[in-house]
Amino acid sequence: MPAVSLVRLTKRFGADAPALDDLTLDVAPGEFLVLLGPSGCGKTTVLRLIAGLEEASAGEIAIDGVRVNDLPPKDRDVAMVFQNYALYPHLSVRENIAFPLVMRRTPKAEARKRVEEVAAALELTPLLARRPAQLSGGERQRVALGRAIVRQPKVFLFDEPLSNLDAKLRVQMRAELVRLHRRLKATMVYVTHDQVEAMTMGQRIAILHRGVLQQVGTPAEIYARPANVFVASFVGAPGMNVIEAGARRADAKEPGTTAETVHGRAEVHSVGFRPEDARLVADGAGDFAGVVALVEPLGPEALVHVKLDVGETAVVRVREGRVPAVDERVGLAVPAAKLHAFGADGRRLGA
């Protein structure tokens, strides 16, 4: 039985297009599922619907097999961690963590024990007497986590909890959340627009775009076999290069790389390839040709942006060998096995 089951879930705000359109999705018990997509895609709306902060326009929400559409938030047994921490500034760390237990009238001895256990797990024990203004961003986020954990809910909901942290703290907190999940073995639904967070943290990723579910799978599955052009372009740093099928040179030296023969289908509309799957070669020797427009040095590698002769731009990841200069003409060679084919509707063709 799924820990969370969403069946044909739809949410409309007024007469506008639905913020969430006919979403069906199951979250397994103990799973860390990431909802990924750009701003406005509907991912936070999903969390708010699960939590009961919004009412569904259509569809069903079940938690542990029980339909909860008509239950108020307090009766759904979920805990939500927000982007802005939402701590009470006049309360100490101890009091902030204990607040849900106070609201539930948990016996004081039990509440004290649970707060101390959570504080120890999150390395907050030395900070229990401090107030939020005396904490760093990472410490405040851990307090917000502690307040959610102490409730021992059925489901944890995270709404972009790391967005306000600097780059170093985000990396640290990603690792802490993964360790926390392994220790608690709890069901977690995590919302982010950051595909690096999604790829490094999620056991599965559900990708949304304009309120519609695009693909669900493990990070490896989504990266290797994107369901459509949107997923291919959105997942990856940088995303997949997607180019019209006819952009390849007709006299390319390597056989079998034309879009029409990649999957043996004539209906191929565009082809895609990851930046790391292309090689820079001499002008006239590859599948595509163009001029280097930008070089981004990244220490052990460089990202080379090539303005192709057909007007589109492709990015190549260069990890060894000579990095070309801006305005230099180059060719791009892509093995047939690394090409992805998409139809006119943007959907993936073939395996």
C-alpha cells in the first residue's frame, strides 16, 4: 500500500489553466521522492494539497490507504518544512522544537525526552537555549527539521528547504537530509527546482511542467532516457542539446548517425545529445559544425558553447585535450549510440 497516493488530482485557481492537471502518483512507504520542475509548474501545489492547505478541485488523496480529502491539516499526520524556516523568534530552540508536542498536549517528560533525542540527532544540543536570531541559516534549518521530526509524522513534506542557504551550506544540508532519511526510514516528499538536489537526493524523481507530470523514475533512468524534450533539456547541468534532425551535415564521416537512422524511423523531428557525449573535432570532420561562442572554464573541465551553422547552439563538455578559443571554427562528433531521437510532439522515440 503506498504511503501517499494521488489519483487524477487537479487544482484550479479561478478560470486560469489548472495549476495541477490530472496528476496520478504513488509514493512508497519509506521513499524519498523529489518533485522537480521550474517555478510555477505545480510542485508546491502538490505539497499543499497533500498537507490540506489547499482543497483539490478534483481527484483523490490517500495517506496510508485512507482518503484524506475531507480531513483538516491537523488530522492528516504530515509535517511540512518550509523554505523560510517559519520559526518563532521569541522562543528558544528547545521551545521551537517542542511546539508541536505542546499543541498536542504531550506529557512533559515524554516531550522533553523526544526533544533531547531529536536535538542530539541533529547536533543541536549545545544550541537549545538560543533563539533563532542567534543561529546561522543552516542551524535554523536544522531546528525546522527538528520541529518536524519530533512529531513522528507519517509523511514529511519539504518545500524547497535549502533555497535560502549559500552554496556550501546547501551541499552540507543535502548530505544531512539523506542521512536523516536513512536513519528514520520515513516517507519524504521533497520539492525543488534545482536538478542537482533532485539527482543527488531522490530515490525517484517526478518531473512536472505546467501542472502536468512529465516523467517518473530513478535519477539514472531520467538522465539516460528522458521521456521528452522538456525533460532532456531540464535535467542535466547543462541540459541535453536538442537540435532539429536536419541540422546534421549530410556528408558526416561517421555512418549511422543521421536522425532518420538512429532508431530506424523517418518520423524523427529532433535529436539530442549530452554535452559529455560529444567530441570537438576539426571543422568539417564531425556531424555538426560551427563557431565557438563562449568558453566556461570549470577547473578540471570546460564547457564550450558552439554556435552551429544552422543557428542553434550546442554545449560540449571538454575534460581533456585542447580547449578551443572563442571565434574558432570547430566540428562536433556524436556517436550514434549517444543520440536521442524525439518526434514532432517532443516525445522520445525508441528505447
